[in-house]
Amino acid sequence: MQIAILGGTGDIGEGLAVRFAADTTHPITIGSRDEAKAVERASAYESRLAERGIDRDIAGAANAAAAADADVVILAIPPHHVGDTVEALADADVLSDQVLVSPAVGMQGDGDGLHYRPPSIGSVSELVAARAPEEVSVAGAFHNLAADRLADLDTDLDLDTLVVADDEAVRETVLELANELEGIRALSAGPLANAAEVESVTPLVINIARYNDDLHDVGVRFH
Amino acid sequence: MQIAILGGTGDIGEGLAVRFAADTTHPITIGSRDEAKAVERASAYESRLAERGIDRDIAGAANAAAAADADVVILAIPPHHVGDTVEALADADVLSDQVLVSPAVGMQGDGDGLHYRPPSIGSVSELVAARAPEEVSVAGAFHNLAADRLADLDTDLDLDTLVVADDEAVRETVLELANELEGIRALSAGPLANAAEVESVTPLVINIARYNDDLHDVGVRFH
């Protein structure tokens, strides 16, 4: 399964890229608006993995080229850009039977902490679905994973991630894919209509890290 | 510390009552709009505890009488009634230096699952603060605990609960109180402004229980 990680030069993108590279055999392409930056970061991730004895090719490409060949496109893009990115991919005619996976969360900070601020449609995942061509499948996943913890391969994750998608087969595909990451257990949270409650865990875990001295890069387990 | 559990005849109220009775020595009063019902349920909880060899007095009273003598008043009341209940207590002149603790969450269900629907002020905890007299302290806690799991004393909880309050000393009081429950770890999520992200975990854990066959009465641990 070919995986493209758009925004793969950012911190969540890096974490997902190195984890998928280290824990799976799926071909991985880093996407960026800036092709040269994507190539440079992909090579940097390869070097990080090589230092750990993991010999892995990671490709870098402009977003549209990365998405064109992929089976799964992870949109590791800030929430206020992700809609435009999806429309740009649609306009470039590179979206057809991919699964788009949205990990982004709308948040706003103030003196008290971070607050969940979804787009008016209800959630970023639903925004992606609304702006993608009708035939393209959309899921939400990987929202509540701290970027630093994800990127640090010396850290056991031992965390859950929640998957939402309207199509059950798509949900199953993303659940299986996420479960391939070591230390990650993927759970279903149902259709996209349930995405807001999943996304809003992200500001919560950041607030918990802020207000409890012994907790850092907080994640969640359900049981 | 005298604890009143208003709405203590309901399912979350029952769970909190029997856990506080079993795990602490604080005097406990069950409050209800219907005094006779409160007395009857308090006696039923006593019997349940006696069957386990726990000799414990639990009082029953009308809400206002229960709250009048309490140090901590837990509002285990449906979210659409809790504001009126707080105003009724204020009108009855029984609120002064108590800490009000709000575990209620506004939710609405449809075919997809449960969705977080806070009051327009932002959260039930903030609604309670807005409708309580100014000198009364308000905290949010015990939102994300499944009632059946809480009420079943044979079940190890091994769960977190999140506490929000604007006054740090009040937050500390409620954290300490919640930590007295066996198998509960209380974490701070900061001021009341952060309550919405705490409350919205409740519909999420119910959705997770619905969409994952091997999970029931789901709760959460942060780490």
C-alpha cells in the first residue's frame, strides 16, 4: 500500500513518516508544497532510520505528485490549509480511488489552555470530506498523538488512535494500517459525524500535559 | 468532609455514592427532589455495602437540606436541569462556602452515535458557575466514568478523571477527594474554560464502546 504523507515535513508528518517507515514495509512518499524541501526531508528521515540500522527508501515529491500514486494520503497539514490543499489536489486531477486520512485539529490557545475550534461544518475530517471529490474516501485518524513522542523512535507509544470514516471498508483499511504501527492500537469511533469528539481530545491532552507536572507528550488509552 | 450527592438516586449518583462510601470515611448524603426517594435509595446503598461487609451510614434528604450541610456538593443531575437546581439552592439560601462539583455532560444521540452538545456558555461546568452565587466555588469532575462500572464494586476502575476549576485551591481539594477513590487517578485539566474538552470525552467513550466489540463501559487513561 503506497502511503503519501502530505505536509510530511512538519512535526506530525515527520512522526508518522518515521514510524511507518520503521514499522511497516509500505512505500512512503513525503509530500510538500515545496518539492525540494520534501526531497531533503525524506533524505533526512532516511538518515535517521539508517542510524538505527533501518535501511529504508523514503521518496520526496510535490504534494500532487505524492498523492497521485498513493493508496492512502495522510493530510498532515494545518487545519486552516487542509481544505484548500484537498481542492488543489482535486483541481490537479490526481484524486480518484485514494483514501484521504485527516489527522488535523482546529485549536485556539489563550491563557487558560488550548480550546477545540472546529470548522463550521463540525470537524476537520468532515471539512476534508466536503471539499474532496465525491468518489474519494475520507477517514480521520492519528489526531491525538503527540508529535515529539511519535517522532522519537526510542519511545514506546502504548497509545490508542481513533479512526472515523463513513464507509466501513475504508474504516477497516485505516484501522489495519494504524495497527501496523508498533505500540499503537487503533479503535473505531464510527462515522465522520463522530469526528469532533475525537479531534477535541487533542487540545485536552495538551492541557493535561500543561497542568500535571509529571505528564509530557500525553496520549490516551481507552479501556 | 461532608459530601452531598444531588441526583444521588440516578445511575452516576449511585456509582459515586457507593464508591465514596466504600473507599472513604467522609459522611455522605444522597439528595433528591423527592426526600422519601433519597432516604429509600440511601438505605438501599447501605444494604449493598453491608452485603460486602461494609458498615456505612448513608443519609438521604431533599436536595436543599443535603446541600446545606455539605462541604462538597456533587451535582449528579441531567445537564438540562442542573442550572435550575443550582438556582433553586441559591434561592433557598443554602449555598455559601460549599464547592459545587459538576459531572454532567450535554449530549445528543443520532444514528451515528452520541455528539457533544454543550450549553451556549461553553460547558455544563461553566453553566453551573454562571448560575451559582459568586462566592460559591465550582469545579468539574467525574464526567467520563461509566455509571455501571462505577456502581459495580467488583470492577477495578483503573481510570482517570479530569478536574477543572478556576480556583487552584478548589481544584486541589477536588483532585484530592477524587484520588481517594480506589482505582481513580485525578488529573488537572486547568480552569473551567477548559471544561468543554473534558466533557466531550463522555460521548466519545460511549461511541468507542458502541463501535468496538471488545470494549464496554469504556473509560480513559492518559499517559
